[in-house]
Amino acid sequence: GNFLGIPTTEVVPMTTYSELATMLKEAKELGITNTVVEYRGWQKGGPNTKVPTNLKYESKLGGKSDYEELLKVAEELNSKIFPSVEFMNVNGGGNGYSQSSLVAKSVTRTPIQNIAFRLGSGTKDLKASPTFYVSTRLFDEIFTKFAKNYSKLGLTNLALDTVVNTVYSDFRTNEYYDVNKQAEIISDNLSKLKDSGISML
């Protein structure tokens, strides 16, 4: 959007919490049972924004009360909601991290960017802003902060995004994490989440 001619970033609801509850009810009426929903962009700011260390419900989707009502509806219909969380592919700094301290570095010590490509042509999507991969050295800290804040929301289901299908080496100054070390750190942290009572999709 724009404000007085200045470009701004706005959150635009695609499926609100109450709309999803309605969709689950309609699916039940059609005879579809035991539904499992991976809900992307449910948190403040939408998908792929900041590292998930300070989680809040998005007010434009309905806020906390509507989300709690959604969970009640899902339970009554024997459905499960798995909020999707992105740990390693973010738009930039935030939630206590500057972009320079947050991002992973390539072998040339430049930030590792994830460039969007058009599926039809294989060319770069010039309208899409690049995202950045998070430095492996911060994973333990980020997962610990996430678990603490996630439990405050009372959520027990979790869908994981890039962290379960992507590995990369991180060549920060005086530090180096290869893909095997990163995979080990991720595995350890996912085990801790499971042990804390979180059910992962």
C-alpha cells in the first residue's frame, strides 16, 4: 500500500480465524472428517517476517479470542490445527536481532539470500523481496525463546517450514557451520520441542 505517496507494507487477511472455523464446519457437513490444517501466516505480520522469538496473534485475522474460538470448533469437529512457523527463512531483522547479526553468510562472507523465481519461466521475480537465511549459530537461542513464548500462547501443535527440508553452510567470520553440524543442531532442537509436549506435523 502507500501512505501520502510513501510505499508501505500492509497485512492483508486471506483466511481469518473465524473463516477457517466456518470452512471446517462446512467440510464436516460434506462428510469430511478428521481434517488436519496447516495454517500459514497466522501470527502477527504474516508468513516469513521475523524470527519466531516473540509470537502474537494477528489482530487483522481476529486476534486471540477468535483463535481460541477456532481451536474450540476444531476440537468439537475432531480437527487439528497446526500453526506453521518459519525458523530459518526471514525477511530481515527484528524481535531483538539486527539483520547483520542474524543472517547466515556465504563463503564470500555475504548474506545468503533466498531469491524468488517464477515457476513458469524460471526467471527471477523482480517484484518479490528477497528473504534471508538465519545464521546457524543462533538456532539454539531462537528455538529456546520460541518454545518459551509458544507455551505462553497455550499452543501444542506446530507445523515446520524450511527448517525440515533445507540445510546450508554458514561461513560467518571466525565461525563455520557445515550442513552436517546444522542438521545436528536442528535435530536436537526438534527433539527438545517434542519432549516439551509439542506435536509436530
